[in-house]
Amino acid sequence: MVPLKSANYQSWDEFEDERVKEPRTAYITEAGPGIFDAAIEADFDSLHVGNRGNPIIEGRIYFSSVLALGLGRSSTLFAWDEVKQCFKPTLPDMRISGHTTQSLDGLLAIFMDCGNTIRFLQNFVDKVYTQSTSSGRVALADAVSTLLTTIQSCLNASAAQTKSLLQLQALFDPAHSILTCFRRLVVNVSATRSDESMLSTVFEEIQLLEHKTGTLGDVLIEVMSRVSRPFLDFTGEWVGLQREAGLPLTKESPSKSFVKVDDKEWIDEQGLESHEKEFVLDYDKVPSFIAADDARSLFEVGRSLRFLRAHHPEHPLSRADVVTSANPPALEWTFSWQDIVVVETKALQFEKDLTAAINRFSDKAFQSSSAALDQDYNAPTFHLNFFGKPEEEMQAHMLASIDTFDQLPNGKSSPDRLSQILSNYFDSSSIAPQEDNSIFSPPISLIPSLSFNPIISAQARIVNGTCMRMFFNSHKLRDHLCLQRDFHLLGNGVFSSRLSHALFDPELESAERYRGVARSGGIMGLRLGGRDTWPPASSELRLALMGVLTESYVSTQSLDDFQAGGYIDRQNTLPGDLSFGVRDMSEDEIDKCMNPDSIEALDFLRLSYKPPPPLEAVITPLILFKYDQLFKFLLRITRMLYVVSALFRDATDRTSFWQGVDFVAQRFRMEAHHFISSVSGYFFDTGIESTWRVFERKLDEIQERINTDDSNIALGETEGLNKLRDYHERVLDKIMFALLLRKRQQPVMQLLEDIFTLVLRFSKHSRQKALGLIRKVGADDEVKEMYLRFRKKVGVFITVCRGLSEKKGYGEKRAMESRFSEQGSLFDGDDLAEENTIVQLLARLEMSNYYSTPVDV
């Protein structure tokens, strides 16, 4: 082998003439540090660097000091300033042989930045360990501490092999990059208030580095996995995938993560302030990487599961041992397509296993095996069995226990994954293993959905199916919904008829006391319109309405379910303690109620109903409020129907004092009767009956789904109790829209109430004239004036309705969730769109432009 020649420095002179031999190099930088230092210290400063007189430090000391500076340690040449929180040199303008002060200052920048950052991060770790009670911040501090420890060990070992400052600078380059990233992360996290906000910040940092290659992204991913572990553990506990650590979360517990225990307050119809603790989804505590719909879904799964545990603790799904027997997968981050496929496979297998476990332990034949499973999964119990034993045996037992504790642990602790990733990051010679063989990884923005949704959806399908089956089969939810239809919406014909007679029939005996004594001897009623005092006393209400609800409810039941003479007992056990009550009203509303001839005369009467637990999950206070508003309005319609029917009796009764034929009054009677019957028919048939028929079909579909196959207990992940509650509320919204009770329809409703008021005025006038209180011969100017106003109001009402029927967008509102709902979902909402049904009302009122032509009276 030919030996290598020593380096031969070339010069321009030798380049032009090869015979020229230079005795030494012509470049001062290549002549050695001595020549360079001499040039710097020369009086004339030929290099123009201004370093003459600057202290020269020994290279070995300077090198060790710079290494300590980069690792965040104080040294002989660099000390930590507690006031300014940064490192400062102990000697100004120092340099080493062969280097200028300016070149060393530029070289020191990276070491100075690394040292200051390490001190900053260490201060963050110390504060979190001593002050913070947040599990997420402690996890982040632990990750930062691991980073600092790994930097110290890796760079210390690698620095022993470096021989120059440039090599040391190259060694600190990757450390500077990751320290800068962690400093930015900690600064952003310090501005957040909750663990969930901190998770959002970490996730956003990962998204910023998504386009970069290298191990830095892997480091942040591992940090994300560690920091989010407390959140994922709580999420798993909330949805029932794992046992709850410590005390279980109840409505008496403090809020935790995204589940807030809120003291829900509302004013009921009686004016009483009600308080109830309830689980509420706190959107501010949901990390940004979880979509709002996904957060709502997992929250509702946990709340439905707690309904089940509270009211059916014996159900297999309420028992942690049965769920554990199905080996539920843990919620973990997955960043490769292979891992995502594994997660989906585990989720499907878990759903099958849990369904089989529920079916198996629901069978009475397996109660014995269930008891055995309880023993297997319960925490082991230890018994203190020292008492009664000989002293020698107790001493031998204690010595054996001491020997056991003196032995070293057999197992070795598994290496920390974050430390391994960081070590690979700092070791430039190591090559990270390629675990993912896919061409590309899924986008970071999709990682949370792909990692968690398959498992949560599997649990949601089982919980939704189980809870829906319990609500329909065990708690008779449908019976309670039908109860609202029969009574609040006047769907029970017996109830509607009995209530109408009890309120308006003038032939019933008055329930009003006479000189302090209650009358008796016949069926009593309130006789609205045929009495002097109004509103009635509470005792009159009880007498007039006694038995109306009970007998109406009995009429809808099978006769075999009741025994003779048992109606009074049955009244005390009506579903939801259904009863009549008095509505709490303002002073202005009370003044209107005191006028028996006003449209608001019956607004004080209401139906009191309280859904038994746990049906309040579907029949909420807001839904009951809407039922109450509908009942109040339908009571007005029932009164108007009775009033227009009585108009003809006033004129045709043999005892009536009507003399002759008043054509204006006769026309008023017929048109009022036509208008009220048409409007009420539209409200009851189109507004209520057709909409409730859609609801009935939906309930039939639900019962068919949950009762068809007993082996398959799952429903869709978006088909839980919350969706049924929302669907129920949309049913009422559609009814209120058809009945012109929505807020945006108030002007139309005010016009309709004005028409009702004119009809009531005419009814009072007709009744007084029939009784002989008004004696006029010929045309009645007052009736004429009322009729013209009535006709004008009806004409305006029809014009407004015609305009609404032609208005673009009126009644075409679609449920937002229906646009994105999965195909075949139970609650897609398309069948409850607010349709423009005003055309049907117009067809009932007039089809020949009758009210648009002038009339001669």
C-alpha cells in the first residue's frame, strides 16, 4: 500500500512556477495559534479585530465551561444570574488562543440558549412537582424531566469524544432544536388553565411539525401520549371501558374533566324554584382534537350508562366484572394505518364479546356462573389470622415476611420509551427502525377520530340499545308519551268532552259556595260565562274537575285492569302523578284572567305531571314547558268551539228573547262558526294528529328494532336516549309551528287572538240578548260594528296566511344533523321538517275569495 503523503499547502507563486519552494505557509490562519495571537496583540492591530489585551483562557478550561453552559450548569467562566434568569460570562471579552472574541461569541450563542432553556424547563418541573395538582401537568413535567435527564446523559457521554468547539456545537444542534420546541410548548401551556387546554396546545404543536421529517415529531407524539393518559383514563372510566379509579363519579361529586356536575335550576309551572344536580357536558374542557359531535356522543354514552347503573344495578352492563370479562380495549393513540386497523378489529371483537357476555349473564340459568365471576373479579380480601396461633408460628411468619421484603425484585423495569426515542434523536449514528411499512401515515388531524371513535362507538351501540330497551320495556316510556298526547294535547276524546262540560256547560250545577256553604246534589261545573265571579276558588276547581282525569284515563285502559270501586285508589296512582294545578302568573296575566269574557280567562288552569325516574332523560322540564304551552292554547280553542256552538242555541232556544231575524247576527254566527271550526280542525288534524302519527311510527320503528333480535342488543352510535329526547322535542316544535306558537309567528297569533276576542264579545252580547238583558227591535248597531271588525280581521288573517304560503323558505327549515346523518339512522330528522301547511288552513277557510269582496250590511 502506498503511504499517504502529508498535506502540501499550495501558494499562488508555486502555482505559477513549480520550482518555487515556500519555506512556510503564507496564510496567518494556517501558521498556528501563536502567530495568530501575536498578530492580534500587535500594536498596529493589522487584523482590525480589537482584541488586544483581552484575557486568554486555557482551551481545556474553556471547553469544559462551554459544555457545562450548554447543559445548564454554572462553571468557572459562566455563572447563573438569579435576577435576570440567564447565564452570564464571569470574564468580559475573554477568548482562547487562536480565536477572536467575536467568533467565540457567535459560537457561544447556541450554548447560551441551551443553558437558559434547560434552567427554564427545570424551573417549570420544580414548580409543577411542588405546586400543581393537575395530573396532566405532572405528566408533562415528567416528560420534560425525562428530556433533561436524557440530554445530560447523552451529551455528557458524547462530549468526551469531541476535540473542538465546532464538534461540540454540532453535538448540541439537535438538543437546541428540541429544547426550543419544548420551551415554546411550556410557555404556551403555562397560559392554559386546564389539562384539556394543555392537550389542545400539545396537539397543535404536533400539527405544526407534521410536515417535518425526523425524530422530533416522534418525541412530541410520545409526549402527547403520556400527557393525555389521565384524560384518556377518565374517558375510559366515563364510558364504562374500565373500572373507575378511586371514588366513582356521582352527582354529588365535584366536576371532573369534561363532565361538570351542575346545579340545574328552573322555575316550574307552579312558580316554585327547583334545584337538581345534573351531569353537563363542559365544552370548554373538551380538547380541540375531539370534534363537538364526538364529545357529545361519548358524554351521552356515559350519562346513559349511569342511568342504567342507578336504576338497574343488577344489569350485566352495570357490573364492571362482566364488562372486564369482554376484555375492553384501552383508549390509546395510534399513528400508523396498521395500528388503526388493529384498533378497529379490537373494537368489533369487543362488541361481540360484550354482547355475548350480556346475553349470557342476563339468562337466569347462568346466575351461578355470574356469582362465580364476581368472586374472580372482585378485589382480593385478606384476613388477619394471627389470633389464636402459637407464638412460634407467628414469629416464623413474620421472619418469612421480612426475608421476602429483603429480596431484590426479580423483574427488570422496562426501559422508558421516551428515553429511547430521545437517545436515538441525539445519537446521529443510530437509525430509527421503520415500524410503519405504509407509504404514508394518516394526517394528524384524523388521528384522534381513527384512534378513539371505533372503541367508543362500539360501547355506544351496546349502551344505547340496552338503555332504549330498558326505557321502553321496563319503564313503559311509550305509555307516558301517549299520556301527554291524550291529556296535554287533548287527544283523549273522553277527557276533552268531560273537561269542556266541566268548564263551560251552563246546565251543570255551580260549584260556587253560597254563603260559605258548598252546594251539592248534582254534577257540578265552573260554568264559565254564566257566573258573576271569576276566577273560581281552589275548592270549586276540585269539585268541578274531580274524577275527570281518572275516568278519562280509565277509558283508555282495558276493563280487566280495574276493579269496581277502585277509581279513587287509581286516581292516586296516575302515571307521573297527573293532576290539575294552578299556573303561576304575573300580575298582568292575573288581571287578564279575572275577566271571564277574555281569551285569557282559563290560562290559570294547567296539568301537573312529573316524569318518574329515569324518564326525565326523555321528558325534560323544557319539553314539559312546551306541553304546557300547547295545553294552554288548546284550552282556548276548546272554549272557542263551545262558544260558537252555543251561538245558535241562543237564537233558536224557545226561552230566548231574540225577537225577529237579525241578518247581520245570523251571518256573524255562521261565519264565526265556520272560522273557528276550520281553524281548530286544522290545528287538531294537521298540526297535532299528523305530526304525532309520524312520532308514533318512529316509536314503532324503535320497538321493532329493539325487540326483533334478542341476541343483538346494539343500536347505532347516534341512536341513544339523547337523540330520542331531541326527536321528541322536534315533534313538539313542529306542532307549535303548525299551531302558530313559535316566537317568529307572534304577529299572526296576535291577529288570531283578536278574532277570538271579537267572537267572545259577540257571544256575550248574544247571551245577554237571549236572556232578555238587552231589548232592541230591528238592527243592532253594536252587532253590526263587531261583525265588520270581525270580517276585516279575518280578511287580514287570510291575506297574511296567503302571503306565508307563498313566502320562500317559510316552513322549509331542516334539522342540521339530518344533512350529515348516517344512512338508515333512526333519528335523521327528515320526517320532522317544518312544512308549510298554511295552504291547508287556507283551503279550509275559503276557496272563493269570499273575504276579499266587500259586503253590504
